[in-house]
Amino acid sequence: NAGVTQTPKFQVLKTGQSMTLQCAQDMNHEYMSWYRQDPGMGLRLIHYSVGAGITDQGEVPNGYNVSRSTTEDFPLRLLSAAPSQTSVYFCATAIGPPGEQYFGPGTRLTVT
Amino acid sequence: AQSVAQPEDQVNVAEGNPLTVKCTYSVSGNPYLFWYVQYPNRGLQFLLKYITGDNLVKGSYGFEAEFNKSQTSFHLKKPSALVSDSALYFCAVLTGANNLFFGTGTRLTVIP
């Protein structure tokens, strides 16, 4: 039981490049979400999903795209990376009661 | 809109002394409040929550939190700090079915 896995751990992109951050969970939970963590700003919700085929926007969705074709996977796509997207990205799944979430180890992304 | 605020970026406490990490909230209706902890280079871990009932809630690693409706606060406490408690602490409020709004975080340093 790996919980929530995220790949890659680190990534450096040039402005304008695209990439996909991977997130997978083996706990069979319906709810998954993506957050970004920036110094002094805490964690901010980017997108979330309440089940396969269902996604919705969070607080800071611009510049990001998601899809949810399976319960296990919830990839986050950057279509054209910008320096403002330099951040640490966390994927999370709900582990039971509302608000109790299990976080992955994070992906540190730098856009130059 | 639901939100939380953490007024202190940094809290320092001597090992063995009691610790308090502050959080205030602004919500409409009854708040669902949470504390999470982040150790270096790790994802967030759930510590405890307040939904309803007793104003003093107990969580993992000996932490507890006191819900105070009149002061709109949800401060995290521990009677005797350990060096291993040094970490980044986040207060959060439930904003949707399962979405969380996080505070900006407080870095706790326990001095040996």
C-alpha cells in the first residue's frame, strides 16, 4: 500500500514548455485534489475531483488542466509553463471524514 | 467566504515548555477546523479536527486544540514541547464537500 505517489520529485522547465505532474493513489478513494505551496502563502487549491470523470476548479486554476479517467490517477497538466508556476505541488486524497486528507510527498517545479 | 489566519510566521519555544500555535477563523455557519503538520521535505499530515462537541479536541503526537467560538479561534497546544515537534503547522477550514482553505503556516522551532 503506497498511499499517494507523485512523480517526478523534481523538475526544471523552461518558460513555454509543457509537462504533466503525475499523481496516483491505491486507496480507492473518490476525492483527489491538487495544491500548490508557496512561501508565505500556505497551500492553495488548484483543481479537485470527486470521482472518475468529474473535475472542478479550486482557488487558483489558471494555467493548469486536469482530467480523471480512473479512480487511481489524477494528473495535472501545465500547458505552457510560466515562472509564476514555480512552486511545490502536492496531490491529496480524502481518507474518510470530510477534511481528513492524505498528501503525497510533493513535486518541486522550477520554471526558468 | 470561509477563511483562516495564522498571525505568527514563527514560534520558538524551549524543549519541555508548553507550546501554542495560533489560528483564527472567519466562517459563515458552523466551522469545520483542522490542523496539519509538515515535516521538512514531506507532504502534510493530518493532526486533529473540530467538527462539533467538546471545545478541546485531542489529536496525534500529544497535540490538542481549543475551539473558542466567542474569540473565533482554534489554537493548537501541547503541554510539553519536544525537539521533534519542530515543523511547519497549518490551520485549515473546510470550504466545500471536501475542500480545505489553509492558513499561511507557522514554523515551530523547539530549542533544546
